[in-house]
Amino acid sequence: MISFTPKELTVAKMHHYLLGAIGPRPIAFASTIDENGQANLAPFSFFNVFSANPPILIFSPARSGRTNTTKDTYNNVKAHPEVVINVVNFDIVEQMSLASSPYPAGESEFIKSGLTPIPSDLVKPFRVKESPVQFECKVNQVIELGTEGGAGNLIICEVVKFHIDESYLDENQLIDQQKIDLVARMGGNWYCRANEHAMFELEKPITTCGVGYDQLPQDFLQSDVLSKNLLARLAGIEEIPNETDVNEYKLMELSDLFLSLDSQPKELELALHKRAKILLEQNNLKDAWLTLLSFNNG
């Protein structure tokens, strides 16, 4: 492993490592207006949501690492502290990228990118019609993080109204994560598409407590089949199955396997761990435990 302190690196190298390591990053497609009412549209991947009550979004149009100039978006919110943050999905990713081109001041990114400006209800900057979700925001605060090239400028925005294209909602009127098809920035020219092939569900232990990694039997921990991720999933069970349940499961579900490998304990243990891996990948936590515990039971 190589190690650095930030001062050992050029701004460009530091920027590269940060963006390559921290991702995927959501994209704030920010619409602003200047002091003359001229519209500007630009994407920023230093962005996230930081509060629900009040609803706060923060993004950072950093100073140029090459010229130390500030972005039009930064200049605009200083002059007129309002912004619309438009969500970017796969349908508009190419247009979003085009809007990031260094067009001269006064050139409309809406026109250049082929995106449609529509009036907002409570703020002056336009919304992007093609965006699946649009957040109208008041700028609460701008925090300058430095004066040199590459320094960020945190724009702290409070959502005052937002709009959702109802075609992206599910039967519960919540945003369907597969329909919305979001994209995010990675390092270099790379993006990430959050579609059904890239996403997975992981139930959060909000109200439950797993037994913990420290309660896993030693033979589980020494497995050549189960990764640490899968071991952590095993550790998420709330109660380890009892001996009666293990014996019953062994008799009903594993008898053929035990009979066929009765005189080959190493092969039997390997087969049980492979079976448990499949069960864990199917999120069948209890049966995975029962399978693994059966090896030393009875």
C-alpha cells in the first residue's frame, strides 16, 4: 500500500485520487441565473443530501485547478442565492455532459445541450424539463474552503419545492429505483449507471441486532468458500438456530449429502460451505446457518 500526505501531491494528482476512490457520486445538475437574469446550467459531482428536516442539499463548484477561476454557478448564487438542482438519469446523461462544456459567458447551456428550460414555482432559475426530479432551492450559505486552485465552495441549499415525474413512481407513490435509472460520476471519464443489473438490496438493521461477527464458530471463520462479506451476513442473524432445528434440517434436507460423503469429512465440509454460500447469496440466512452447523452436529 502506498501512502501520501496531501502536500506531497499536485492538485491534479490529489483530484485524480479523490475522484477515483470516492464514488459513485450523484450529480447536481445546477440551474442558476446571474445578476442580469441570464440562465446557466452546469453539473457538479461534489454533491449530496445532508438533512431531511429541513431538507438540505450541498454541492461544491470548485475553483479551477488550472486557472484558479471560479465557476459561473458560484458567481451566480453569490449574486442571486437561488438554484434548481436537477437529478440526472441515463436518458439525459449525454446532454448533461454536453452542458459541462466550457461555453463562453452568455452562451446558453440549455440551447447547446438541447434541454428544455421550464419556469420554477418559487425561485427564479429554470428547471430542466427532462430531469426526473427537480429541486427548487434557496441558498442558505456559501462556504469558501480556500483561495487556491482546486478549492471547493460549499453551496448549502434548502429545498423549498420539488417536482417528480410520476412515471418514475411505484404503486406506493415512492420513487422506483429501477425506473429512475440514475447515473453517477466515477473517476476520469467514467460514469456508473444504477440500473437493475448494478443495484442490489441489503436490509438495514434499523430495529434488529445480529449476533455479531465475534459469535461465529471458528470453522465458519476459517472457511475457504465464505468471504468476509458473507460471514458478516451470517453474523446478522438475530438468534443462532438450536440443536433440535439443526438435527431436523440435517435429516430432512442434507441426508443424501451426508450419506454420499460419509467417509470424506473434508469433502463434506467443503460441500456444506458451498451450499451455504448459495443460500446466503439467495438471502436464505437461516438455512445457511443450519447447513453449516450440521457438520459438527450429531
